[in-house]
Amino acid sequence: MKRFKSPRQAQQFLSARGPIHQHSHPRRHLMSGAEYRAQRTRAFEVWKQETCVRRAA
């Protein structure tokens, strides 16, 4: 609970972080290399859309 002021604050942080972590860190040992690369590509595309990142032209 380092740097959290209360157990509730720690729980709020962890409940928000969990789905984000799962989205960006798939279980690599359960998929082939091609599947892993495809999933990482999709994850980066979603990240770019959600954060409104634009490529420099």
C-alpha cells in the first residue's frame, strides 16, 4: 500500500489498472508468435484511437 493514503484509494487504482494491464499484456505463452503480434498491433491501434494520438505526416 505504498504511497496510498487508504486501502480504498489503493483498491480504486487497482480496479482501474487491471483491465488496462490485461489489454496491453496478453498471455504470450498461450498463443503463437503471429497471434501475439496481431494482438499487439490491435492493442496499439486501440490505444492510438483512445488517446487521440496522430501520426506526424
